[in-house]
Amino acid sequence: MRIPLLAICLFISSSVMANPLTYEVDGTHAYAIFSIDHKGIAPNFGRFNVIKGAVVYGTDTKKNSIKLEIDPKSVDTGHKKRDSHLRGPDFFDAKQFPSITFVSSQWKKTGPKNYEVTGKLTFHGVTKTMTVKVEKTGSGKDRRGNDRLGLVSHFEIDRTAFGVTYSPKGLGKIVKVTLSMETVHKN
């Protein structure tokens, strides 16, 4: 009689451990880096300095989710005049569209630490469904005892599909993006 009771207790405790945790994006350890072809000569790079959001993560992918918000006013290419132009109507139009968001609708496990995450990307006032590959890069406790989770994704978007059509001869249509972030669950 004790063995089945022990098995039930182990099952219940493992089920509790399998429940997902909600992690907040640690903006000091989050990076959204992009590159775009410039005149067929070389890629130009930039990044966004303000990223917020939350990730719900556990062993049951049906319960996993991600919601990210990037502030387009925080674009940084290392060149003030270009950054000002990027914030304006020709590109991000940050006054009219004050955030770039991604909200997931489905996670599919494709490997031990790999997922295909489908969701809606809203950029420049246009919302499109897309699927991106996401890798869990690590997890562990920080010095304060909080659980941390690391994720990275590399994907591409066609800027013209989102209504950003400025300089079709000077800039490529495809924008390559790397999103890397640490998230924290405060215990």
C-alpha cells in the first residue's frame, strides 16, 4: 500500500514542478539586433535598447507563451542622424506606431532545447502571423536566488510586407533579426 501512495506523491510533486513559471524579460540582458543590406555593398547593423515582456515557460508547451514589446524610439545604429531618420515616417514612424510587439499563439517542441513558436508580429501598424525558431540557451539561479531562463531566436522579416518601403534600390527588403534575452522569475 505504501508503494502506490509514494508513486502518487511523486506524480503530484512532478506535476507541480511541470507547471509553467512566468518570467519577466530582463531589459539589461535583452538584445534585439538587426541587419539590412545597404546598396548591395555590406549589411548595416542596429539594435533596440528597450525590450519588455513576459515568457510563460514549462514542460507542457501548450501552456507556454511569450509576449514581447520593443520600443522603436530606442533604435540605435551608432549614428544619431540615421537613428533620427529611422524613428521617423520613412521607417519605424515611432510617433504613430509606438511599439513593435510579438504575441505567441503556439509552441511546438522540435528538439531537446528547440521550439517553433508561432504568433503575431505587429510592426508599423501591420500584423502578420509568423513562426520563428527559438532555442532555450540555459537556465539557473541568479545571485538573488531567482530562476532565470535564456532564449535566443534568429529570423528574417520582409520589411515591405509591413509597409516599410523607403529606398527600395538602396536597402534590401529582408531584415535579419537576432533576439536574445534573459528572463527572470522572482521567487
